[in-house]
Amino acid sequence: MSQLNRLFYMLIIVSFSAIVTFGSGNNRAGTSAAPELRIPVGARYLAMGGSQIAGVTGLEAIYWNPAGVDFSQSSASAMFSYRKYIADMNVGFIAVSGKMGDLGSLGLAFRYLDIGTINVTTMDQPDGTGQQINPSFFVLGLTYSKVLTDRISIGVNFNIINESFDRAEASGFTFDAGVQYRDLFSVPGLDLGIAVKNLGGSMKYGGNATFIQADATSSSRGPTFYQFAAAENQFPSELGLGLSYTRQLDELNNFTVSASYNNNNYAYDDYKIGLEYSYDKTFYVRGGYLFSPQATDNSPNIFEDFTLGAGINLNQVSGLDLSVDYAYVPVKYFESNHVFSLNIGF
């Protein structure tokens, strides 16, 4: 057994040890910093229920497992994704990557959460002051990924998070790391992946909005400004373990089945399974299922248990490695999400 193989199996042991140590996740929605970090981007793997950690490749791997970025077949790639999210919010994702020969691949990604325009209200004017604000939420990421051997790849993301609205702003830094092992146990098409995401310190708001004018009742001085201390919250980190198996049925037909387990510190732990069928590597049909055993009727997940999607590869028409993907994500209390992605390889 090579040194790299030994290292990979050690990572598996460490990952299971971490799950045992941290235990099951709890649904603490709304209490973490930067919850937008947990909103999936891209349509292909989201249509598979987000189960692809082991076999994910290309620019969508930036979110699911950065180790898969260097497995791209193109020398350079670009991706554009748009998601119609809940409560009239939208999520956008733009990413580019390029291979640097034996050094691996380098990627740059930008994603944003658009929550629209908000009317300003106060205690004295609960119906609105006539002013409006446009909050800004974005994540800027740098990715490095490298295929170490014909079986093992690694990857890491460095993310800068910024949130601002009116006169308040918060910034933070997180990183993700992942590893993939191809042909596990020498079985062709059987892959294993490990990914840890959103590791970092904490984030808190500051700015002029944290100052309020008040009177000191125990002092003879007039009104003055006081600053209140904003809460400091941790990022929603998670650990994922996944398996994927791809089987070529004949020259035209093949399928992929994937499964993963996610241990979350600010949400319920979940199990995911996904399927993808492709014809002539041109037409794709996908589906996924998510199971959270801790969720109950009194404390449910807002998303339904299944996802669906499809895709088409247009390289035979355009001459480029061009693909378009779509994912349908039903939601329990809001309108269903529709996700579109465009991938271009050069």
C-alpha cells in the first residue's frame, strides 16, 4: 500500500472519529453566521439530492467537494448558475477555473444572495419611513485542486464572506477541504469522498448602525451615543462522507448512483441518495432523495424529500464542452425552487 493510500484511509478513520466526537446535529436555523454558505449552487448535483461528494467534478465541485475541480476534462472552464430561492430571494453563482499543468487547477468563484429591496421601518413608523435599503450578501472564493495520482485528488477553498445592509456590515473568512479516492477497493467506478466545509472562527456585525442615541438618567450630561454589542456567531460547518458508483451499460447508456452522509453543526444530520442516467453522454435524467431522521412535524425541514432534474450536453453541436442543466427542488412552505446552470469548457 502506497503512502498516499495509507494517508487516505487515515482520513477516513479521522472523519468517523469526528462524527462520533461531535455527535448529531441540531436544527439551530437562524443562529449561525452566514447561513447563505449552506445554500447549494449548480443544478446537476443538486438534482441528485446533493449526494455527490465522491464523484463530483468540474466547477460545481467548488461547493460540494473542491477535490473534484482538477478532474475536469477541459483546460479552462466557466460556469453560470441561477437559483430561484424561497421568499422571492435569488442565488447566483459565477466561477472560472484553469489547469496549471502538473501544479493542478486554480479556480475563482463568486456567489451572492439577493433578497431584494426592504422598506425601512422604526418603532415610531412601523408602516415605513419611505426609505429603502438593498442588503448585500456575497462570498468570494479561491480554489486549489490537484489530482495527486490516478486515484487520489485533493482540494481546498478559501472564502471571504461579506454581509451588509444600510449602515451595518460583517465580514468573515472560512475554508473548505476535500479529498476523493477513485476505484475504491480496485472496483472500477466506485469512488469515495470526504469534504469539510465552512470551517472558520466567527462573525459579528459592526458599523454606525450599532450606535444609538440615548439619555444617561444618572448623569447631568445631555443625550449621547452608545454602542451596543452585536452577537458573535459561528459559521455553519459540516462534514460529509460519500460513495459513488458509475456503470457503463453499453456504448450509449450508463448510470451513476451516489450516497452521502452529512454531519451538520447548525442543522439536522441528513442522508442523501442520487441517481443519474445518461444517453450517449448527451442527455441526462437525474433524481435524488434526502432523509433527515431527526426532523419531525413540529420541527421539519422546509425542503421536500426529493429532487428532480435533467441536462443536455451540446458539445456535438457547438464544438465546445457546453452543457445546460436544470434542477427542481420542491419546498414545503414556499414556492418550489428552480435552478439553471450553464457550463462551458475550453
